[in-house]
Amino acid sequence: MATVIAKGAIVSNASDNNIGSAQFVYCMATGGDQNVTVKDSTGSTLGVVPTKTAGDVVIIEKAPTDTISFGGSASAVGSPRS
């Protein structure tokens, strides 16, 4: 697991949320078979990352205006690059 810097509050069940205009977003599944969907500012889907079990974690890099939809928990984080 990578080290990250917490930069925002947790957002549960995000729906087309830019997560505080974050560039990096820590997403943790709260149940099985949840997808993290990333869309650009026009609503076009850029990609989907599946999670399979509760506790699975992905860190998404996105543009500040991109949004995330996810049934789990998501929060803004930083990395040494940000």
C-alpha cells in the first residue's frame, strides 16, 4: 500500500462528484462488486475500475474537473507528485 496524504473528508456513495477537485482519490469498497467510474467534465466516461470485495482499495488519478461515481467511500489524497 502506498503512503498518501489525507486532504479531504470522506464521501460515501459518490455520484458524479469531483471529490473537492482532487487530483488523486483514494477509493475503498464497502461491499463486493463495486465499480469506480471516472467521467470528464462533459459527462463522458473515461474509465471504470472494478473492485471485487469489501476493503479493496484503488487510488485514482484524475483531472480536477473529472468526477467519480462509486458506491463505496472516497476521499481526496495527495502524493509526492501533487
